[in-house]
Amino acid sequence: MGKISRRDFLKQASLASAGLMLGGVGMTQKSYARIVGANERINVGVVGYSDRFRQSLLPSFLEHKDKLNFDMVAVSDLWNMRRDQAQRNLTEKLRRSASSMSTSRG
């Protein structure tokens, strides 16, 4: 195996990375076209059911969720009391249940 100069290495590396970049862009566009309905709805999970979320983020979310096609699907909080409160409140506001996820302290 012969020595390769720095200049030749940089040429080969840039050509290889350009080829990967161009190949990846075309492949990504094709793969997105095959996914039916993938971009129709955005599912949101709440991490931390705080006062800020209840007083600011939740009202804003509820106001814009239909127009922007968002859906709140899960809630998680470190404390059981807040998590249970969040699940009850979101079930009432969304008129369906949101799944509750426990957070372990490991």
C-alpha cells in the first residue's frame, strides 16, 4: 500500500462525502413520498405538568391544535399526584384520555 498525499486524500474524501450527500437527498425524498399520512398529524407528549404548562402552554395548545393538526397523546411527570392530575385534566379538555407515563428514579 503506497503513501497517499494529503491533497489526494482530501480530494477523495470530498468526492466521497459529496456522493453520499447527493445519494442521501434523493433517497430521502423518495422514502418520504412512500409514507402515507406521516405528516398529517403531529403527536405531542407533555413532560412535566407544571404551573407554566397549565397556565400558558395548555391554553395555547388547545386554541391552535385543530388548525395546526396537533394531538396530545401522553403526559409524564416525576410526581404521581401531578401525573394523575394531568391525566384527569387532559381527559376533560381533550374529551378523550391521554396515556400516562411514570418516571422512575433510577
